[in-house]
Amino acid sequence: MTPMPSIQIKDVPEETHAVLRQRAAAAGQSLQEYLRARLIDEANCATFEEILARAGGRAGGSVPFSDAVDALREDRARR
């Protein structure tokens, strides 16, 4: 099994550290477990820029934008 990389964060403000420690305790986790889970969640959520980059890489359709808007409005009006 390959060892997992580590991250070390220095110079965290004391108030921030205290809040994170409290949140970890409330979740029944160590600070390390809590922060690890938060980092994993953060990495699993695409940023707005990543979503736009993925969408920009896809081939577009052949329907003009104004026609797509009209179709969407008609669909919403039927609901």
C-alpha cells in the first residue's frame, strides 16, 4: 500500500484553531479527522471555473441561443 501524502499548515490564527477544534469535538472527531474530511469534501466539489471549463470543452448543439431560450420559456409556461 502506498503511503498517503501529508499536509502541514503553519501560522493558523489561534481563534481559528479553537473554532476548528470545537467543531471537530462536536462531530466526535479528532482535529485531524475533521480537517481531513473537510479537505476531501472540498476536493470533491468542482469549482465554478472547473464546471465552466468542462462545459466549454463539450461540443455545442446547433440550436441558436434565442431558440433555446424560447423553448425553455414555453416549457416553463406549460407547467
